[in-house]
Amino acid sequence: MQTEEYGSRLYGFDQPLERERIALIGEVFDPYTRRRITDLGLLPGRRCLDVGAGPGTVAAWLADQAGPDGEVIALDRDTSLLNEAAHSGVQIWHADVHTATDDELPKPGFDLVHARLTLCHLPQRQEVLSRLVSWLAPGGHLIVSDVINTMAAASPQPAVRTLTQAYDHALLTTLDSDLNYARAYPAPLIDAGLTDVDMAADVPLVRGNSPTARFWELTFTAMRTEIIATGLIDGAGFDAAIAHLTAPRTHELGYTLVSAWGRAA
């Protein structure tokens, strides 16, 4: 199993089109993230941490919500995109949440800790989740979100169903990413000691020529060789699936974003 610094060979920011793919994460998933965080009742003046902040769009929005009296930290192991998306009031913190020592990480005591599309890609998921919980102030909220593959069952196109199954398998064997992890939500948060635990599911639609379709086209294409190497789909099947997902008349369910949250005692 190859577990290089996560995705550097396949999804590193120096890879062609990767910056476009990362930017699309915000376009596709930010509306759902903002809705779920808003429902938690985030108020001005709060201290917030965005883990695995990616393009920094969530951190920038949190800074707007927290206002001048709040504090927002965006943490990622690669902060090059965060520097491009720097927002007034956002502190950029370079660290790997999995391997960094406590001295290399922000001080605990956050009113909100958010991590999207992060835990499913880390090998020691429950340990990292426990670490996120330990950073909460009393009464603070943790919200985590990861995708699960609903396209494998929901797509009317056999090639798309096969492609997504092959992609999930390739991710697991190549990068140790588990897109089934969120199926266990919200139990991991309960096990970590949080209270008032709840969850929700949001399904971005894949429409031809939409940001969602483009995001999945880039995501799958970056791993084309590894996906075909699974033996679950051949090159013709891969191309047929991509052609369907990007066709102007396509309208179907995408991967589901499962969000779970809880409060520190």
C-alpha cells in the first residue's frame, strides 16, 4: 500500500489542473458547509479552527461570521492555496494535523473546529478525531464532513457506477483513503465523548457543464491509471463514464457529503 505524503504524486498542487480542482471543492461543497455551521448558532467573537482548509473559502467565511473580535485559524500541510486565498482576519497555520507535535499546533480552546474531506484521507482517523475534540473549549462544537459513494448505487449509467467503485478501490489501495468512513457517522463523535451529536446528508447534483461535473472529471482523471489498474473498468468504460458525467443533459446524484457534529461537555 502506497501512503506517500498524501496525494503528492496524484493530487499535489504542482500537478496539472490540481489548483482548479481544489478551487472547485469550495464551489461544490461550501453552500452545505455554511448551512450546517450556521445551524450550530455561530456568533461573532468566536474562536474557530478550519482543519485541512484547502482553498481557504470556509476559513474566509468563518472570519466574516466571527467578526473583528473573533479569531479564525486555517490549518493545512500545504498552505500555498491559503496564501492565495488569504482573508483579512484569517491566520494561516502550516502543519500536518496527523503528525505534528502539540507544540507545532494551535493552542486548544476553540469554539468551533471544522474539518471537511479530511478524516477519510488520514490513516489514523479516530486518533485525529480525538485530537480535534481535545482542541474544543467547553461547549465548543466540532463538525466534520466526508463524502460517501452514492453514485455507485444511484447512477443510471453502468459505466459511472463501475467507475466510482473502481475509484473508491484505487483510493483505498493507493492512498489509504476510505470513502466508507463517513458511513459510521455519528458514532465516532459519540465515542470521542461529544454530546448533542447529530448529522445530516447533502447530495450535490451532477449536471453537465457544472462545477460539480468538472470537479469529478478532474478528480477521476487524475487517477485514471490507478483506476484502470484495479481491473474493475477498462479505458473505454472510463471514457464513457466521463463523457456521461460531463454531457450537457446529465442530471444525477453525486457523492453525498455526510456531516456530523457534536458539542464538548
